Amino acid sequence: MANQPIFILPQGTERYTKRDALRMNITAGKVLAGIVRTTLGPKGMDKMLVNSLGDVTVTNDGATIMGEMEIAQPAARMLVETAKKQEEIVGDGTTSVVVIAGELLAKAEELLEDGIATSVVVKGYRNATAKAVELLEDIAIDADDEETLKKVAITAMSGKGSDYAKEHLADIVVKAALRIKEDGKSDIDNINIQRVSGDSVEDSFLAEGVVIDKAPVSKNMPKDVEDAKIAIMKYPIELKDMTTSTKIDITSPEQFELFLNNEEQMVKDLVQKVIDSGANVLFCQKGIDDLAEHYLKKAGIMTFKRVKKSDMERIEKATGAKLVTDIEDLSEDKLGSAGHVYLDKIFDHELTFIEECENPKASSIVLRGSTRYVTEQISRAIDDALGVVAATIEEGKVLIGGGACEIDLVKQLREYGESVSGREQLAILKYAEALEVIPRTLIENAGLDTINLIADLKAAHEENKFIGINVFDGKVVDMKEAGVIEPLRVKIQALQSAGEATEMILRIDDMIAARNALNSTGPDESGNDDSGMPPMPGMGGGMGGMPPMM
């Protein structure tokens, strides 16, 4: 009994402790950073992603790449979540977050191998991040005019498949963001992008109001309404959704006819409530019966059914209509107004335009492109541009791009590190060294001479802190004059997110995982893992085919 083993964890559980766990997580972070690193900058390359259904996505957008990849390693998943949060908060900088975090992990690994304690590295990184944010706020410049916003949008879209039309698209993005500006903020959720394949990207345009991807429920309904009175409802005009299950005994044809007449009268009454409100355009989030469609058509009301919730919210913002959840509450004071509502066919796509609104707080961009893949790629670029323009409008501060602010940070962080005593100094200096990864990657992705250009960049910064890399001609130039500008908020959020993710990973000294949890999300019904390959005999799960630990 004294020699009998005691199982605390279920059989097949894998456990990696201390340096093994740390090395595994650091390696996962570096691998993920290596995957997305080649997409950074105007000369970044694209990735082709094919999912299990065979759908193809071609993009160099970091958030999309990491969202489409089925990543199983827990530490790598943490970095992916960090990148997603970056996208949600500021709309751009997802690739930078992962690249910086991967480089910070690589530098931390060097320190750990030199015998520096993890707690010292974590504290040094934390202090360096706080100092970097403080320095960024000092070197930021005030700018919120329309021309600067346009430069910010162009910088965000560079290298994302829209270079030949980025001036035109940037103009659209800035106008859309300024149109919905309210109390010093632009809520980009109130801007929707309608993608239409066919024609050139340069044919894209900003609609005068809101555009929805819907046509009226009947072809015989009005397709062009002037001086529109708009009702928006979250209430079905159909009997099957309004009644509970009921059993009715009908014993004669007269009773059946009476039942049908009663149903018809109920639908008539519902339609009459819409007519009595004075509405001549109706957007319904729920269904509408064929009979109700008939009466609405007779009344000359332009009607749409099963409209998306997001579209309903934009219509409400643009027209001033109040969303009605009970048809009994529908009245004239709940209606919105628009000067013109009409159906238009663009290429082979039918869209409804709601224009000439008095004070619209919602807008739409109609995006054109030769193929679906092109419009998807450009749509992601516009999303990023909208995010950075909205951040600039709210913050009112920008940084000079092209690696200029990173090199300035490196210089000042090194000076700060040298003023700190103890082993934390080593961590701060490594942090500063890690930030060189951004200008270095821009140069590498452009196929330029990394060593000489980095040296030229550092030398030029002694006289002008706005000097950065022009990846198109391979020279160091004044990025402020070149118009390469990025929002302050994006950089700060990227540094804070990368620092926090790195700290979280470095503090892990023990990994306990269920069988195969580290290299698969589990077998399917046929016993195959996520890769579609059958399990290999003799491979007992874990990283690198390590056998499960008892």
C-alpha cells in the first residue's frame, strides 16, 4: 500500500511545469507572430485561408487571419483574443500587437536563459510599458482637421489591396465619419458598408443617407416615395406569430368560411393601423403575411419585411423614427421622415436608399469591386480606416508613422533604462530593443537592407524625430511631410495590450491539460482530429508527440 501511486488528475492528463511550460508558451507566441509578421506595412504580403468548407479568404488583415485560423495552443489563443480586443476597441493595430508581443516574449526568453528571474522581467516590462505610454503622449501632435483625418485613413489602408484608389476611399471614409459626428465622437457602428461586385473600386461612393440590402416585399409596390413618412416595427403582421396553438372544431362549410373571413378581418385591422398612422414606408423586423402584403400594396405603402436589427437601428438614427414593438402604439408621432426613399439596381444588386434626412446620424458606403474577393478585402481596409479616423476624431492626437515614433521610443526608453538600477534595467533595455521590430519588419517586408536603413534611421533621429522609412523608394524621409500619420490611441492600446499579454504568458509556470487538448480541439465522430488526419499510433498527445504523464 505504501508504494501504490495516487492519481490526483484523470488518467491521460498532460502536465508541463516551469521551464517546459514557459518555453512551450513562448514558442507558440513567437510562431504566431511569425505568421502575421509578413503582412505588416504597405509592402506586406497576403495570406490565403481555406476553411473546412472550402471557402477561400485572401487577406493581410491581422484580425481576419487570426480569426480564421483554428488555433488550439492556449497561449497562442490568448494572443488571438488580445488582437480581437484591439480590433474591437480601436479598429486597427492587430498585427502590431501580436508582432510586438512575440518579440517581447523572444527577448524575455533571452533574459531567462541568462538567469534573470521571471518576476524581474515582468516588473521591468510593466514599468517600460507605462513609460512608453507616457512618452507617446509627449511626442503626439494635435490634429483633427479633415486633411489630417484623410492622411490617417490613407495610412491605415496602405498595403491592404486599396492602394490604387486609397485617395478616393479615404475621402469617403472621412466624410462618412464626420457626417455622424456627435458630441465629439463618431460611432462607426452607424456606418454600414454595402458590397456590390462588378465595376471598379473607384466607382464606390458615399450614399446621401442609409442604404439597406432589401427590396419591397412586392414588385407592384411603390419603388420611389417622395416626402416619406417612415414607420419601423418589431411586430409581425401575420397570424401564425400572433396566436398560440389552438384547436378549432369546424363542422360546416359556413363555419369554415366564417373562420377565414375572421382571419382576413384581423389582418385588415392590423394593416389599417399602419394606414391610420399616416406612414407611406414601412420597415418591419418580423414577417408579413401575403394577405397583409396585398392590403399594404393596395394602400400604396412601400413595405419591407425581415429587416436586420442593425439596419433598423441605422434607419432609426437617420430618420428620427421610433421603433414600435406593439402595433397598438404606432402613431404619427412615432414616424420618421426622409425626403426620398427609392429602390435602385446597381449592377445585379437591388438596394434601397433612404436619402434627404434632416439630421442623419447614420450613413452608408456602397463599395464596388470586380469580384467578391476584392470587395471583401477592400471592405476590411475601410473598416480599419473608419476605426482609426473615429479614434482620431475623439482623441485629437496623432503620431508620425513609418517607424518614426518607434525609433524615438527606443531611444528614450534606453535612456530611461540606464537610469534604473538593478536587474530591471536589463528588462527595460530588452523592451526597448523589442520595439525595433516594427521598423525592422517594415524594411524586411519591402525587401530592403535592414542593417543600413536602421542605422540611417537612428542617426537621422538625432536631428529630426519625424524621420521614418519610405518603403517605396528605400530611403529615410520626414514622415510628417510624407503624410504617414497614425492615431495615438491605436499605438497606446497596442503597447498596453502586447505588454499585458506578454506578462500573462510569462507568469505561467504550470500547464495542466486534458488529453490531446494542446494539439487538437478534439476528435470528430470518425475519430479524426482537427487536421482531418487519423490519430497516429504511439503518439500520446501533448506538444511534439510527448507521451501523457501519469
